[in-house]
Amino acid sequence: MINKQIIWGIFFVLIFASCNNDEKVVFINADESGTNPNVPTQTLKEKAKFKIGAAVKMKDLQDVNYKNAVIKHYSQITGEFEMKMANIWTSSTAYNYTAADYLVNFAKDNSLEVHGHTLVWYRSFPDWFVNAKYDSIAFESKVKVFITDVVGRYKGRVKSWDVVNEVFADGGALREESIIKPIFKDPIGFYGRCFQYAKAADPDAKLFYNDYNVVLDAGKRSAIKKMVTRFKAKGYPIDGVGDQFHYANDTNKQTMQTGFTDMASTGLLIHISELDIKVNTAKSDSYVFTDAEAQKQSETYKYITSMYEALPQNQKFAITTWGVTDKFTWLTEAWHPKEYPLLLDSEFNKKPAYQGFLSGLK
Ligand code: G3I
């Protein structure tokens, strides 16, 4: 009550003052917390006209500060690994849905959408499945059952899926190390049918192809566009394409823009699906995340969200950051321990990157 009286008091003083001289009185709208009115208090999900997603892990959601940050800032979640084939398809006779169910229920309880990641990925076929050395007929019939069972289980609750992830190597050739290549004479046809299986299991789910470096690698992007053209011609139901956007402060922004425009020329939904911006680009053990570095990262995030906002509204789907806080980013193991790629710091405070991301949104 006291706070409101003080605010009303200031209000009347300002009004009274404004009646008594020519000077223009600027009435500062202090937000409820009384913090600096010049720092936007909108959250990402409050401002965005599309979903703002984050990759989350079940074990990290046990941290109440992490859970609260997800609920406060994000409108969609992606399981960082819990909804992948290897984590669900634990044997030829059993699925383990525990972690996937946890994420889907958490999302429902907190009015968040779920993006399913990912049904078919060369790095996530379970060992028992690989060791079975199925021929193409058996391989496909079992993958069809898996997709039907998993997408069917979450029908209406998982609104979109990365059906297929990372099938092209750098430059656009089909990935050599994939289990698929030696089994199928026409791997792209197999991938297209996987989209059909997912569609049959949940006709309302949006179905994506997801890959990395799409906007930077013209050869890979060309291969993706050719696959999309073939899918459309064959009636394989693809709705969108995701570029993971694992980029950096020094990623060439013109190259990014050119590739992004080309990707958007597919006319499909565009998902920035795993966004994080590396700062310690030299992997230096003596790296310091200075204010200047933080500001550069903020400008990179603003560039990316501004670029995404320039899409036609009907091609906007979501921007997903690959993680919530620098504390749990995959990059400290995969890149360097001194890496700070996300929007919230290790104490869940907004970094300049958060403001940059926000300011790029319309
Ligand atoms: O948390 C469990 C732990 O309880 C268990 O004892 C241990 C051993 O099984 O596994 C731990 O889970 C690990 C998980 O990361 C959490 O740390 C998984 O083994 C490990 O495979 C998993 O790695 C994930 C990786 O994909 C493979 O699924 C990373 O978190 C995740 O960031 C990474 O994400 C990929 C995208 O899916 C596709 N694009 C590239 C991106 C980065 O590689």
C-alpha cells in the first residue's frame, strides 16, 4: 500500500509542477519494482509474436531457479536429449518414456509448448538397433513403428517435431558416417517416408528438417533445398526447416543474412532451433568475458532476432536457444570451459545478450 501511495504522490507532484511552469515535465514510468525505467522489463515471450524456446534437461529443471527462469522467459521447450531415439528406444521390446513424459507434463503444467527433438538422427540410433544390422526393409519397418508409437503418444501435446536431423555433411553430400547410407539406395526417400509416418501419427503436428550451418554452408543449403523440392513433389509432408544457429560473435553477418534469405526462399516455416553465440572463439584459457565482449554478443543476438523478424509472418515459427543459462551450456564441454553463449548468466540474471535479443524483436 505504501508503495502505491508514494507513486501516486510522485504523480500528483509532477502534475502539480507541470501546471506551474512552461517546462515540459517528463513523467518517468517507474516499473513496479522501481528499477531503472530505461531497461526494458518485458520478457522475451511477452514481446515475441512467435514462440521463444529453450533446450532444457529434466535434471536441470530440478533446480528451482532454473525452472522459474524457463517459465518466466520462454513459451516453448525442447528436450536437450530426453526425446531422442536412443533415450526412449531402450531395447527392441521396450520404450522408456520417463524423461520425455516429465518434460511434456512440465510443459503442460506451465502452459509451454513442446518441440520434439528428434526422431531420426544418425547420432541417436541406440546401440542394440545398430548392432542388429537390419536390412533396409526391417530397418524401415521398425523405425516406422517407433515414429508411430512416439508421435502417437504425444499427439496434441507435442506441437512440432524435428523428424530428421543432420543428414548432410559439410558441403551437402549425404553424411558418410550415417548408419542409413549403406542400407538405403535412396536415403532421401527413406527420410521422406519418415515424415509421412509422423504425419499419419499426428496430422496436426508441424514437421521439420533440422541441421547446422544451413545459412553459412551454401552446398549444404542447396542439398536441403533440393530435398525440400523433392519432398513437395512427392507429397512428403514437410512444414519447416531449422538451422541450429550454433554461431559466434565473429560469424560473418552478411553471409548469415544471405544464407538466411536463401533458406527462407523455401517458403517453409523457419526455425532458429539451437541458438547460442560463442564468445571465446579462440578457445583461450585466459579468456575474460568483458563488458565489451558482452556488448558484442548482445549486438550479434540483436542482428539475428532482427533478421528473423524480417521474415513474412507466416514463415515465423520459433527461435530456440540451446539452453537457458551459461551455467548448463553444452559448450563448456563441447567447446571450452570458459564459454558464455546464452542469454542468462550462471546466476540466471539477464545478460546484455538478453537485451540485444529483446531489442531485435518487433
Ligand atoms: O544426464 C545423463 C546422466 O544421468 C547419465 O548418467 C549420462 C550417461 O548416460 O548421460 C547423461 O546425459 C547426457 C546428456 O547430454 C546430458 O548431459 C547424454 O549422455 C549425452 O548424450 C547428452 O548429449 C547431448 C547430445 O546432443 C547428444 O544427445 C547434449 O546434451 C546436447 O546438447 C546435444 O545437442 C545436439 C542436438 O541434439 C543436435 N544438434 C547438435 C547439438 C549439440 O551436439
